Amino acid sequence: MREGDSITGHRSRRWVRWVGVTVAALVAGAGIGWAGATVLTPAKDVLESTPFTYVEVVPGEVGSSINLNTVAEWTPVPVGTNQASGTVTTVDVAAGDEVTHGSVLYTVNLRPVVIGQGAVPGFRPLARGTDGTDTKQLQGMLAALGFFTATPDGKFGPATDAAVRAWQKSLGLPRDGVVQPGDIVFVPALPTRVALDTEVIHRGASLAGGEAVVRGLPAEPAFTVPVSDNQSAMMPNGTRVEIVTDAGTWEAFVVDRVTDPASGTVVKLAGADGASICGEDCATIPVTGQTLLRSRIVTVETVQGLVVPSAALLSSAGGAVSVVDEAGESHPVTVVTSARGMSVIEGVLAGVRVRVPASEG
């Protein structure tokens, strides 16, 4: 090869390399420019391209509730005093039992202590010639049991004496015609449900007389719902509560609330128009301690009708409410109820597709 050809070839190869580098740089620059434009250019705003969606007005229901525990607790009050002295040999009633005239509560030295109705407690032996209110109470009990057929008048005469002896025979007692002060515990009203003070009345306990041992139960226990401040705000007076039990579902309403710095806030419940919450099923609630019952607090009553998302509602400055259909036409509506982002409305037909949200704002 000649020297000239060698020089020319060398220059050609340098030119080719320079062109190749230049082209690679241009391609790389273009790639970087495209990537920068792609990454750094903001995406198109979805709301600008699709400002609304449309939903169909459909039949449905709207309501709201929260689930909490209701506490049921009996509050017995003293209603009768023991006057017998000796050792308790048997206990014949359980807490919550319903008793009436002549029901045996317990025995002391094997002698039955029964219950009767009256305002005056037993304080003296009753026998022929002892007249007064306590004798009239005794006659009322004997009449309820069928042993005394005359009108109670408070006079312990031959008819009362005969009735007492017949009653004593039915209990297996000596027929001496004398009613001892400890034989009857008088309470204000019968029949009633009772609970004995088990710390005082139990087998083997010693009694001296004068102990307040019989406690009466109200018509129903107290029903309360422990709540937080936020939950309390959701439960104004009149809020309906469904209490679920094995005996069925009981209806109650919020009537009051009490806040204690130590224990927090409790909401008080009552039946409709003063009626009992548990009715005939109150006996299913244990008399001792607290009973927790599953409950549904109805914060918004369930309403059926035509349903739309609440975001579809457009409110005017004057308070009028409307929805906007796909054609942009406005339809005045009335909101029946709203809960959990949905509303029942009136004034538009089922099947109409309305704009959500109602406005871009």
C-alpha cells in the first residue's frame, strides 16, 4: 500500500467514528428530551376531561344505626323486716320469685315465716282480743288464703280465731290461735317479686329480730347505655333503641343522660309512653348484678323510597334542593332523609340518571 492511501484511509475512519458519535449523541439527547417531556409534563386533569359521573335514581332504603350494649340492673329496695329470732333452717324463695299472701319466705327454728300485705310491721302477738290495724292486715291475708270469710274489721274475735287455727294447721304448726310477731313479714303491696338479703338470710344464720331482710323489686330493672361523648351526641332524647334478647326484641327510647367524671356518661332508657321495656319477660333478667344486652341504636330511622348519593343534591342559596340529569336539566326534589352518604328523595322518577357531584365546586 502506498503512503498516500494509508493517510487517506486513516482520515476516513476518523470521520466515520465522529459521525457515529455525533449520531449517538443526537439519539440520546432525543431520548432524554422525550423522557423529560413525559415525566415532567403534568397529566391531564381527570376532572377537566370527565367533570361528572352519572348514577341512576333507584328504589332503596336509607337509615343508620350503631351497635352498643345496654345494661339491665335491678335496684331492690327494703320492704319488709324480720321479727323472728333463732336460726335460719331453710330458705324457700329465690331472688326474683313472685310471692303473694301466705307465701313462705324462710323458716326460723323450723317455724315458717310468711309474707302478708300491710303497712304496719309485726310488733306483738295477735290473739283473741287484740284489735287494731295489724289484726286487720292478718284478716286480709287469711281472707286471701280462704280461711276467713267475713269482712276484715280489725277485731280479733271467734271467726278470726278459727281462721288462724285453720291456717296454722295448713303450715304444720301447733293450733294455738296465736300469731307471733315473727310469723308474718308485712310488705306494702302483693303480689310482688322479692329478693332476700342473702348476707342476713341463709341456712344457719342467726337472727335476733329487726333485720331488714326482704327487698322488693320494681316492675322492671333500670336500663342504661354507657356511651362516649361522640356516641351521646348521636343519641338525643327520643332516639329509638332495639334491645335483642333470647326472649325477643324489646323497644326502648332515650329519655335522659347522666355524666359522672369517674364512670363517664350513661344514657337512660324507658318504654314507649311509660310502658315497661321488658313487659312479661322481665323475669328473664337475673336479679343480681348487671346484665349486658346487645342493642341497636337507631340514629336515623330507615326510610324506603328513591335513593341517590347525597353528593347528587344541589342546594341553592334559598335552600331549595335539586338534582341535574344527563341533559343538564335541573329537577327540584324534596329530601326525605339522609344517612351515610345516601339520601331518599321525592320529585324525580326512578331510572333518571343524575349528575354526581352535583357541581364542580
